[in-house]
Amino acid sequence: MAEQMMRYGVILPGGTAAQQLEQAVLAERSGWDGVFVWEAAYGVDAWSLLAAMAARTERVRLGTILTPLPWRRPWKVASQVATVDQLSGGRAILGVGVGAVTTDLPLTGEETDLRIRAEMMDEGIDLMRALWAGEPRFEGRHYRYAVERNDLGEVGRPVQARVPIWVVAKWPRPKSMRRVLKCDGLIPGHEQTPETIRATRAWLTAQGAPADLDILAEGETPADDAEAARAVVRPLTEAGCTWWMETRWEMPHNSDERMTQIIERIAAGPPGGPA
């Protein structure tokens, strides 16, 4: 297959809102294509932070990796995404998953059954699409939404005709993979190798997915060796990935060492820079 064009994003590991805002500004200045933040039950609010980034940047895409949609009110998430999309001039991306009960969820009483969470995520995606399209009503098993006057919905429309939604899915599980077909990108919940990427791309294409559907890969590349960084990403690009996500997930997320590491990596520029 023809090689896909790779874009380069950075997932900010943590820190204060002010620290992450400055990291986003640095990322744009250093040539990255996207800046992404993650959502926790409590902490720096992802969408408030992204709104501030929207006001301070001009080019980079802005979004979450990821939003645990079953643990959010989908109409609230839709409002937050639309707001960031408006403030950024159409640069918002929403990454969603069912959430990880082992790491993401304190004892808050949220739904933990995986099947139910999957149903809620599917329905939440449909509800958000309906709201962004200006529809005043939605009726589902888990969510209902209805308004008599839709003036707020009219002014709350995103700039983008279709806000990209990236969803977690696991290959080779057909039910999980079919969820990708109604979204715009795949966040792999499985091992990311050239072989699995080719297999997922081929399956999605056979099911009618558009050629430009995004497939993400994530990992770490060195800041001080441009050729070694390119070598990590190159086989994934050739296999069909469209976004490389630079990460620094190790705990603690907000240590001085972690902040120094991510700043140095951002400043070095994306791993696909000029040879």
C-alpha cells in the first residue's frame, strides 16, 4: 500500500496548567503537529487547559488522549469540544475510550462493567454527533436529551463540519474494531507493531473505512539523536500509521525530572524532521 503521511503529536504527561500551557506553545514553535492531554477524575481540567492552548497557539491540533467517555456526561463533553473548536478555529480532536478502572478511576461510584461502559461510549458518540449537527433531541438506552428551544445549540456548533473522534479499539476483536468505522481514528489498545498496523489497516479498508482514517502509534524517541528517532517511527509510517504520539508516561507524571524530559523532547522537534 502507499505510505501514509505521518503527523507528530506530543501527549503532555502532567504538571500544572501553566506548565502545560507553556509546553504547548513550545510544541507549536518546535514544529509539532498536535498537543494532547489526558483526563483524570480530578486534577488539571483537560478542556479548560485546551481552551487556553487554543488562545495561545495558531496551528497545532488540540485534543485528549483520552477522555473516558462513560464517566462523563456526553452533552457536557460535546460542549467542551465545540468550545475549544471555536476558540482554535477548527483544531479540536476528541480521543475517547471506556476508561481503565485499574488506573483512572478512584472510588467515585461510576459504572465499572465493561459491557455497559462500551454501550455508553457508543451511545455517547452518537449523542455528541447529533448535538454538533444541531439536533435538539436524542433518545437512547443510557442517555436522553431534549430541548424545546435550540438557540444554545445553534451558537454551540463546532467550526469543523466533522470533529475528528479517535476511539480505542483492540485488534483482532471485530466488535471493538467495528466501533472505529463510525469514528475518524484508531487509538490501538493492542501491541503496535508494523504487522498489527498493516492487519488493522487492511481490515478497516475492507470494511469500507476511508483511506484517510487515522491510526495512532505512541512511544518514546530520543531528543539527542534525530536519526535514531526517525528509525523508531519510519516502519510504523510505512505500515500505515498517520500519527506518532510522543509520550513520557512513567510515574510520577509531574516530577521535576519528568518536566525536564518532556521540555527537552518537545524543543528537539518531532522525530520526522529533516534528515
